[in-house]
Amino acid sequence: MAVEEEGLRVFQSVKIKIGEAKNLPTYPGPNKMRDCYCTVNLDQEEVFRTKIVEKSLCPFYGEDFYCEIPRSFRHLSFYIFDRDVFRRDSIIGKVAIQKEDLQKYHNRDTWFQLQHVDADSEVQGKVHLEMRLSEVITDTGVICHKLATRVLECQGLPIVNGQCDPYATVTLAGPYRSEAKKTKVKKKTNNPHFDEVFYFEVTRPCSYSKKSHFDFEEEDVDKLEIRVDLWNASNLKFGDEFLGELRIPLKVLRQSSSYEAWYFLQPRDNGSKSLKPGDLGSLRLNVVYTEDHVFSSDYYSPLRDLLLKSADVEPVSASAAHILGEVCREKHEAAIPLVRLFLHYGKIVPFISAIANAEVKRTQDPNTIFRGNSLTSKCIDETMKLAGMHYLQVTLKPIIEEICQVHKPCEIDPVKLKDGENLENNMENLRQYVDRIFNVITKSGVSCPTVMCDIFFSLRESAAKRFQGDLDVRYTAVSSFIFLRFFAPAILSPNLFQLTPHHTDPQTSRTLTLISKTIQTLGSLSKSKSASFKESYMATFYDFFNEQKYADAVKNFLDLISSSGRRDHKSIEQPILLKEGFMIKRAQGRKRFGMKNFKKRWFRLTNHEFTYQKSKGDQPLYSIPIENILAVEKLEEESFKMKNMFQVIQPERALYIQANNCVEAKDWIDILTKVSQCNKKRLTVYHPSAYLNGHWLCCKATCDTTPGCTPCTGGLPANIQLDIDGDRETERIYSLFNLYMNKLEKMQEACGSKSVYDGPEQEEYSTFIIDDPQETYKTLKQIIAGVGALEQEHAQYKRDKFKKTKYGSQR
């Protein structure tokens, strides 16, 4: 979801590795240990929470989190909480990184000191304020200065304990006076419109004295300030919660008698610094924040067209896409946007076939085929991750969840056995798990996504043609991807493939490691499998699987997923769980009488239906077939004074749902839209607000069947696995070319050197693959021209934005 900015879309995303915390303060009790978890927050809105690590002052989390950021924000914050069974969990400390500072820590493991947290320091949001100083003649003819302070509105105030009922106090303060006034309370909104004006006398009479009734004291205006405090009106006995303040000295009115601006709310400085920063411990983080500024599609046509014809360039090493792989420091940097771009335009199979065929021709030993970290390997990895995610879910998720929940002992290393464990029993437990996972994998061939099968067919044909004397190479070329780089890593680290919500505990992690090693070896079809294990206990365990039936099952599976003309698996499609979790829904009014209240429910989406139930595992209370979803859109906050709401529109009514945070709401809207995109009766218009009290709040129409008043948001790809913006990926590729411009120029020099000099290569040029210097030079010239044109557009946009941006404006 992009933020629009005058003809340009801005996409924000963040990828975070939460490592570990160290030296947390001890618990003030006999135990001294704590049960801690970490949250990720956009300002103060929680968007992710790690698992709880029990009984530790140095908890290791090892969790990854990625999200698209659907709104503007000031701070990316991390809070360490200590779980309390009987009371609200307590905050130990926080790390808050300003948006402007995120690039300082880009993709670097960094230790951050935890900072003290109190209510006065937790602020977010901004205030729109107008001040005017005017002269007024009193009844006695004396000139008096009056200050008019107008509080117009606020935006982005925090939600406190699930609600926000804000009001503002406006105080004129100086060395000898303090005069306060207060706005009305605005209920259930964190974007309140106050539009209230308060008047203060800046010059005023002295106290009455016998000397004169008309002595006036001229106040020093420069020493006065206006202070605006925002509060949340609370029903709790502890009083109202402080939301933030701003202080404006009246000397801003020196140049002009009126002043209007937007201000960020600031924390209240009350001098409470009871703890040094080091006293709270530290947190290790790796943060990658990306901001893509994307122009309209026509700006990218030259570069995009050059990239998309890469598969047809002879030789492929002279193509724009291959050149990107050559100049990037890491191959995966190039692979991620290239794969997404080619998938979006339906050209991934010919592109990967071309670069794979070129790599096979350069390979001398069939045993090393596709074993390196080449552009081909990284592109296939990324394709499998994108196109095969739901295939993994339906194949492995049930058995992985069982392993995580049941905790059967599976340790087979005699040195690591715990007291009371039996080696034979553990071996049998592990053998059963391996057998079950092996069977679900080898029987899943018909569910393998078509795009993966087409790529595997191409790999198999290229390998068999290159190494005609090796009958097994057509299998190993495919198994090196599907087993070694797809199933085995997913078993080893299920949280990275969305098979589990968090990093697994040490015992389960060990079980999955042993299973992954065995499955990897079974799938490799190597000649001497026992010898492939460094550990003797693994070789002993593998004797269970030294039967021909396992090799035959692997070959049958590989034959099925790499044969052309497979039957369409959609005809026998199983329900695939796409997303699930707790949300709050409003009663739909299916009963004629009854309260339309809000209730927490467990929602579950498959490629067949969208259901909700009281709790996970219960029978569904309501089901919406996917074909009955006519649109999925945001719901305006004004409808119920609730944030992060969206609506699932059905033929008879709309289901109104509140997600836990803005990231969750975006995820649900995206996946529900994608899975229902092909429905024949999808709406083109909708009502952005609810139907309440006999009319639509948006257009005021009184009939509940009145067609919508607002166009539905742009369609997404029908393929539920892929939500790709082609222009955004081209912008990312432009950024990479721009970043490595010096290497592009070096590659041009290398082409020139190769064309005129046939001797040994200079060392600085030897890293590039250049099969045809003239073709490569021609493509490089086009790339540099395309990148230069886009660079000029970005520079012009920055200049225009700088000219238009006014200090104190909302922007």
C-alpha cells in the first residue's frame, strides 16, 4: 500500500532481525529472573510480538519480521516487556529509532541501549495551531493586546488502553502568570477536529492601588509562551493520560501578527532521570528500512523493456538482467527484483531457462551442477519462495505444527541424551517423523505450482542434454532445488517460511534439524548416503532408509514435477489455509432483532471460504464462500470511531471487521482481495462508510441497497500467491544499477579491452562473465542511458518538492 505524493507513489517496508537482549535488570524477588518478550511498534502501535523467553536476563529471540508500512510514522520502536501473570505486563525499556536515522543502521547488527519509559515520554501525533495577536481598545480607551489561539485539529494521537477521547488544554505562561483554558472532549477518535478559539490578554492592568486606578504593566511578550497539552479523558481512577505537549514562544509573532503551523507533539520534560541508560540492558537489532519512490509506468518503459527482453538476447550474458547479476555485490540483491518483475509479466520461465542453460554449458562436473550461489540458483530460490509458499503450507504445516506441540524426544546422539531417555525409542520417534514427512512430500507432486514445474522441466532438459552419459543428472538437477533449497530449509527454519509464527524452542529445533538432514540426504540420490554424514550416529540412523523404495519414490516425485504437460492440479485442489487469527467483528444483522455489537472471533481464510468461530479449533459460526465476496475495502474511521477497520462485502450485507493494527488490516485486505479477484460479480463501486441509523454515512443515501458512491480500489493479480507491482520492481532495479554505476563503467572498459586485446585479462576485469564484448557493450550503453534519465527525474522531483514544502505545513 503506497502513500501518494503528487504524481508519485512512496512504498515503505521494513525487515527486522530481533537478536537478543543482554543484562536486563534483575526482578526484585527471590527468583531474580524474568519472562520477557519484545514488541515492534510503529510509533506506539504494536505490529509484531516475539515469543516469551522464560527465566532469563539475557533472552535470545532470533526472530525475523517483515512488513509493508501502510502509513507515515516518526519512530520505529522496540519495547522489552516482562510478563506478569497477575497484573498488566511491565515495560523494562525501549529502543526508539527516528525514521530519519534508520539509514544509519541499515543492514548492520547493532546493539542499542534500552531507554527508560514513562507516560510523559510516550507521545505521538501532531497539532494544527493558529495564533493571532491584535490590539483592542478597552471601555476606558486604553489599548490592550489580545492573543487569540485557535486549536484546529490533531492527527495520529495514540490509542490508550483501546480508546482515545482527547481534549486539549491551552495555557498562556510567563514568569508571573499562568492562565489555562480547555477544549471539549472529542469521543472515540485519535484525529480530533476541535476548531476552538481561546483569548488571552497579553497586556493587562496592575492590581488596584490607591495611587492610580489606571496604571498598566507592560508585560515582556518575549518571556511568554503558549503551551498546548493533549490529554486522553479517562474513566480510570488514576486520572487522565498525558498524550503530549508543545510550547511556542510568543516571539514568533514579532514578524507578523498571525502565525499558523503544524507541530509534532513533544514529551513532557519533568526531570525524572532515575536510571542511567546502561542500567536497563541492551538489545541487538538488524533493521533494513526501504523507501521506494515510484513514478508512473511510462517513466520506466525504456529500462523495463530492456530487462524483459533478456531471455531473447544472444548470448544471455549480454542481457540487462544478467548484467545486473554481474555488478551487484550479492547475487540475491539482483535476484529478488528480477524474479518479481519477470513473474509479474509472465516471463520468468524463459528467463530462468536461458540463464540456467548458459550455466549448465559452463559446468564441467555433473556432481557440481547448480551447487554454487549463481544468479540462476538465487533466481530459482526466490521463485520457489514466492510461487511455492502455499504449496509448502499445505504440504508441511500440519506435521510441523504437530512436532512443535507434541515434543516427542528425538535426540539420537548418545552424548546428548537426557536422563531417562531411551536411544531406541528416540530413534523410532524420529524415524516415524521422517517417514511421514517423506511421504507427504513425495505424494505432493500434483500440487506443485505450474511455474515451478515448468522451470524444473527446463533444468532437467538442459542437464540431460549437457551430460548425456550420466543418467542421474536429470534427477539431481531438480532435487538440488526442491529438496536441498526448498523443503529442507523450510523444515529446518519453519518460522522463515511462515509454517510457525515464531522461532522454535531448542528441543523442537534439534528434532527439525535431524529431520531436515535426513530428508536432504534422501532427496539427493547420492551414491553413498551413509558416507555423506559427518556424524556416525546419523549414518547409523540412515540405515533405516537404505531401501530401494525410498529412491524410487523420490524419482517418481521428481519425474512428476519436472514433466511437461502435467494435468491442471486445480481440478483436485485441496483447501489451502491462507491466513488465520483473532479479530473483532460487528454483528451483521442476520437476525431481525438483536444487538449489533462487537465480538472477538477467530477468523480463518482458505482458498475456498472465509469463516469465523469463537476460538481456534471450534466449529465455524459463519462461513462466506469465496465466490460470494464482492469486494474487500477499508472502512472509514468515522463509521464506528474505530481504527484499522475493513469490510467484506457480500450480496446481502457487509461484514465489518477490526484488525489488531494497521499492518494486520493491510495483510487481510490484500489476501482477501487476491483470493476473490476472479469472482464474476465483483463490485466496481462501494460505500466507504457504514449504513447506520437509516442512511449511509458517506453519501447520505437512505436505502441500504443503494449502489456504492466510491470506485473500488485497483484490482490485484488473481494469483493468490503473487502481489507484485512491476513499476516498483523496475524502480528497485534502477536503484541497484545506480548504486553500482562504477561497476557498470568498469564492465564497459572490460568489453573494450576484450574487443581489442586477446591476451590474458586484467585482474579487475576477470570477475565479469563477458561472452560477446560488442553485444554486452551495446546493452551497457542502453542501461546507463536509461538509469541516467531516471536519475534526472528523481533529482527534478526532489527540487520541486523542496520548493513547494513550506516550514510548518502539514507535510
